[in-house]
Amino acid sequence: MQSKIKVMCTSTGCIEYAPERYRSLDIDIIRIHVNFKGKEYLEGPDLDPVAFYRELEVLEDPKNNLPFTAMPTREEIMSHFDKAVAEGYPEAIVIALSAYLGGTYNLIRLIAEEYADRIKIHVIDSKIACFGEGLLAIKAAQMAGNGLDSGRILQEIRWMMKHQEFLGVDGKLDYLIYNGRLKGGKALMGKMLSICPVVHFTHEGELCALQSVRTPKKALHKTCEILKEMIGDRAPEDYLLWHVYTGTSLLDDLVEIEKNYGIQTNHESVIVSPVSGAHNGPWLAGYGLMFLRRENEALEETDA
């Protein structure tokens, strides 16, 4: 029996760039805006990520022509909630990108509180972005489709959030510097020494450098070493592993290097959303990893 729970996700979850089989889950997408070269785009229908990253690779004077992002409007968020109410849903689960990456999560949460007398809305800070965020929404929708109630779904999602990872290598520091994420002496030395940070999301949801390595290839090797440690003794059926990328230049190198470590992805690659990639630039490649709970791994209590 299917639960009467509507699942939503912010557009940074990359569900529309993931395999077609996920479309049938009917997950609502709350879209974030991208402003680029004087035009405003809604992430998803208005902006093709492949074309977007190709344009960033050859952008003239990127320092003064950076794309920038904007939260969904209040009216846009309300339209999703109004639709769920009109369709008779008593509950909704919204998976939002990490609160560290802007105000979208808090805006959705505040608006959700205004609907408390019409629909119970659970707004989740995913503590991550890209397809890791989207996969949480996919799992929530699948569980709702299997009849699980919101309390159990939220328990499972909280467990996954504690066992999710994102590892990436920024092949060039340009966009990190131009966006102000790398400043001052660190930016200067990074450029001079060809430093490539291995970036990841902490379990609090902050995107930061896990290690800094000389040259992109050395950074990709380090990424593979870290990933192997993260996976540990878990068998492939106990996790989902996929490539994340913006442009493909560094991804091709990663696919070759990972063979030396016996790494095999077991999920299709998913391109990074333009909202996320606008800040890192078109030279990022890495991995998304989500562990799947074994039967002997306990859930924690959570408020429904």
C-alpha cells in the first residue's frame, strides 16, 4: 500500500540529470535560479548542464562574468505546497541542499511552518548537494511507495545522511578564487604551486578541503585512496557509488586512475547541477557514495 506522502527536492539534487527510471517517482523539484551573462535561468528546464560547463571552460574574463545563483522565490515554494494540498496529501517530505550553501533550506522551512494547519511538511537539511541530495529524495519516494510511514522514512533518511560522502577534485582553482571561497595568501600560493584541493562535505554539511595536493593527477590518486578507506570492508551491495563531475576532462583521468585501486562504480555517473557547479567551475570530478543499511545496523529514534 502506498503512503500518502509527497516527496520534494531542491533542483541541486540532480534528479533530472540522473537515470530516467527515477522520473516515475513523481518527485517535485523546487528550482533554484542561475543568473549568467545577463539572463536568469531556472535550474533544470532552462539550463543544460553540459552546455553550461562547456561555456564556462572558454568564458572570457570569468572573474567579471561569473554566474551567480539565487534562491527560489517565496511564491515558487508556496506553489509546490499548494499543489500538494490540492492533491490531498496530508504530509510532505522536502529534501533540501545543505544549509551551509545558502538560505534555501531555511526559507523552505519557514514557509512550511505557515502550512502547519493544512499539511504536515518535514523539511530536511540534506547536509550535502548534487546527486547525494537527490538520492535521499529518491529513497524517500521509494519507501513511501512501499507504504512506510513518515516516521520510519525519516529514520532511514537520517541514517543515510550519516553515511553519505562526496569527494571531488577541483582541477583548477580559478572559480574557487573568483567566488571568494579561496582567498588571500592561500589563493596566491595555490595558483603558484598548482595546488588541487580534494573537497568533501562534512557531516555537518559544509563543503571544505579535505586535503590539498600538488597537481590534478596526484589529487585524483589521493581521492581514490581516501575513497577506499571510506568503503572499508563493505561489499558493493552495501553501498551506491557513482562519479560526479562538471566538465569531463578530469573525469576521463579519474576513470583510468581508479583502475589501479580496484574501484568500480555501481551506479551511473551524474553531472553536478549548474547551481553547485557555478561555484566550483567546469573542472571538477569525483565520487558520490551512499551506504545502504544492513539488517544488523540499527536505526536511531527521530521525531516524525
